Amino acid sequence: MSETDRADGYGNLAELWQRSSEAYSERQLFGVKEPDGWRWMTYGDLAGDVDACRAALAGHGIGAGGVVAVVADNRPEWAAAAYATYGRRACYVPMYQAQGVKEWRFILNDCSAQLVFCASAEIFESLRGLAGQVDGCPALEHVVCFDLPSDHPQSWQSFLSSAGTPVAPEFPAPEELAGFIYTSGTTGDPKGVKLSHGNIVSNINAVQPLLPLSGDDRSLSFLPWAHSFGQTCELHLLASLGVAMGLNDEVPNLVENLPHVQPTVLLAVPRIFNRIYDAVTAQIRERPQVVQNLVNRGIAAAERQVSGDPLSLGDRLAFAISDKLVFNKVRARFGGRLRYALSGSAALSPEVASFIDALGIMVYEGYGLSETSPIVSTNYPGHRKLGSVGKPIPGVTVEIDAAATEALDQGEIIVRGPNVMQGYHNRPEEQANVFTDRGGLRTGDTGWLDDDGYLYIGGRIKEQYKLENGRYVMPAPLEERLKLSPYIAHVMLEGTNRPFNMVLVVPAEEALAEWAQDHGREVGRASESPDVHSLISSEVERLAADFKGFEKPKAVVVVDEEFTTDNGLLTPTLKIKRAKVMEKYQAEIDAAFAAV
């Protein structure tokens, strides 16, 4: 596919896949981790599955306006089913394996899915019990499982084998729906964000020319495709460019898998970069002060070099030594080939961004949400300001509504453009509330634009709270700062109608164990350990040093239970369910305020 072809843009996702599968048929597409190593399949290999799946869908009565759902983590079958569904002009509705039967039932009924693909035999049994049942999912007719034995009549292989005469892809009009992205929601039932083919490909058409990626590049895919960021920015965008994607099996294995896949580009969220930064800086703090000073000077030199400022001989020497002592070893942990890191979902700390830069890996931070397909703005080569989320992408405009917040220096971000969703499925009141009179999308996020048009993010309006003294606190940016501690896994700041802020912390178990061993301590239950409380309190004090006076937490609560999707304290996209955490730990929080 030539650059001229790319410049023509895409009208829909079925066309995107058809063009990519034909142009890149011999290139590697997906790598899957197996016991004896990584197995790679080509674009041509997947194209065969897409064609068979499309014909099988037609045989099962799935056509224009139909709805196909999937409950699975990232895998080749997920992508094959998606592109086959688009080629039938039907909607594709992804769900997370971690959501559970209650949410699967709600989503399947809300979207009226006719057929659902699923990952495991266990999920299959749960969904099969719902299919066609009045008290389950009456519209659901077929359940197909990826992992069932090939001879099972409802296995993926049997489904593909059921395909009769080949069926050519149909190409949807831009206004036709590609699918629903169900927002995980921190409260209540998830909402189905209706995204058209035009919404999603407008993102790809706008961003593709900005990124210096090609078929020589490779990523390690771990962002869930059930989320808009992973689906648009990783699956569809990288496939449009002929990029290869290794599919990470489990998030805890990410660092272990990096040297095997050797990615050149990584799409990630700040949490991943924070963990690497934490681990390395913790090791540096154990080194002699002269080494610490040298590395810090090397990072500062890298920042100036990226900005185009000249370096002194001393700076160049500091950077060269730091690169040999530290940076080169960290690059090796990334696989040794990583050149670009694209970060989204939450604000990336400037300290972390500068550190990743110093490794020789350019970090490009962007901003978006499911309702904008998701990209609103991004930094890109030659157009980057650390701390910002870049300028609005071509075709998209951003306004700041100062009247929507109590803050004087920022307002609510309003977005207009071809990327803005068609609305919320079956939620007319909520849909009406999220659009302005002039058709702009209220994002619910605060931010501001600088004189050069770069966008900066504050936080979520609904998470903002007011202290007893009338001061407003936006917790998310402060929490991201505190999570730079290697000893903090999860953190939640709270002070609604209180005289000051407190912070609830889940310690990072592995880092805490190493600290205890190094210092000859017996930790036991972290929540009951004075040593752990002292350590966490000192970390909070260190990292909150630059907070405004009223923002600094004056009380710390340490809890033992990890925040997970299974216990309901995290959404599938790993955001804290603040109301659930408050409900679970209300007594501890009240006691902390009373004790100060």
C-alpha cells in the first residue's frame, strides 16, 4: 500500500481490513505465546479466517443491522470475528472476560445480540444457559467458543467449517454503526457508546499521517480491544499500517515478554511506565550519591537535547556514562528496539516522561475517551510538549467551558468533530445531557489550552470535591503523582466536606517485601504494621511536597486488600470505583479524620 493510497483515507473498517490484508498478506500480524515460544501468523493467515467467519455469519442470518458480541481478551479470533462482522454491515460489541455473568447478560440484552463469541469453556457454559431464555437473553440465538475442542459443534473451528459459498465483504456507509463500546462505569450499569464506521476511521485517517510507523514496526499488545483506546489505536490503526502485534498473555508477564517480542512501539497507560520508573529509580536511590547525581544530570541533559538545546561537554559526558550504567540496561528490558511509546487513558507524570525520553524512547501523550472514538488530541513527532496531551487532531476542535467548573484557570473540555459518537444506546436522557445546544460533546474532564493550542488535562469533574474550607480538589492528578512511589500500588485521595485531605493506600506487595527483607523487618499485615505506615507516610510526604497546602494529605490509611476487578473496586479498564472503595473503607476513613 503506497503513501498515496493511505492519503485517500478509509470509509469504513471493512475497507480498512480488505486493503491491509491484500497489501500486507505476507507480513507478520499477530504473535501468540505458546509453551515452546511465540507463534506468528500473517495478515494472509487471518484473512482466511475473516473470509470463513464472514460466510458463516451470513449462513447464521447475520447481516446489515445485526449485532454480534464477543467475551474474550485479545486474541486473533477476536480480530477475525470483528472484521468479518464489519464485512456483514453488522455491529460488533466487545465485552471483558473479567466482567462476569451479570454484566454480560445486561449488555447482551441491551444491544440485542444475536450471536456471541466467547473465549473459554467456562464462559461458554454461562452464556449457553442464557441464550434464548426469557429470564436470560431471549434475542441471543448462537454461542460460539474459541477454546472448545475443534469437533464440538459450537467451537470456533466448527463455526468456520460451517461456511458455505464464500461471501464477499459488504462495505458500510460511514454513518452506519460499527459497534457499541460499553463504558465500564464506576457506578450503575454500563452505557453503550454508539460508534459509527465514520467515527472510528476519522481517527485513523487523522492520526495515521502523524506517526512514523510502517510494516517494519512491531508492538506488544496488552491494551484491551474491548476498550476504545486499544481497539482503535492499537488493533485498527496498527493493522492499517501493516504493523505486527505480539499479543501479551497476562499483564504481570508484560516485562518478561518484552525481550521476546522486541517491540519498536508500545501503546500503554501511565501505570506501565510508572512501574518501570519506580523500579529503576528505587535501584538508583540505593546507589552512592555521586551516581545518583550523575544519572539525574544525564536525565536533565536528555531533556535539553530533546528540546534542541546545546549540551556542554560535561552534560554529554554525564549522559554517556548514565546511558552505559542505567539507560542501556533499561532499554534491554524493553527488548532493545523500542523507539516510540504512545500513552493515554490518564495523565503521565512529567518526571516519568522525561525519564523515558532519557532512555532514547520518545513518549507521545494523547487524550480521548470512548465517546470520541477515542482520540481528541495527541503529541507527535515535531509537535510535542511534555505535560500536555498535544493539539487536537485534524478535523477536531476543542473548546473550554469555564462556566462548568469552579476553577478559575480551567474549564470543561468540549469536543466537536467527526470522531464524536452517535450517542448512548437506549439512554436518551443521558445522551441529551452530554451534548451542548450547539452539538459539542461535554467530556466531563477539566482542562485548558495554552497559547500554542496544546491541551492540558485537569481531572474528572464528577470526581472533584470541596473541602470544608470551600477549596476544590481534583484528586486524579494528585493520585497519579503519589503512585510514583514504588511502594504504592493503589491510592485514593478523599476530603469531601472535611477540613483536610486523607489518602487511602494499598501497598505494592512485591516492593514492600523487598523493602522488609533489605531492612530486616517483619511486615505481617501491612495495615497493622507501624513500620509500613511510617514508610508509606514518608513516601506520601515526599511526593506531595509540591502539592498546594490545602491539597496535602494529613492522614494516611493503609489497607491490605488489592483493588481488583474481581472484588469490584476497579473497573475493567483499571480505574478505581471511588464509591465502592468509600463504602468498603468508610469506617477506616472516618477514624483517620477523627484521629488528626
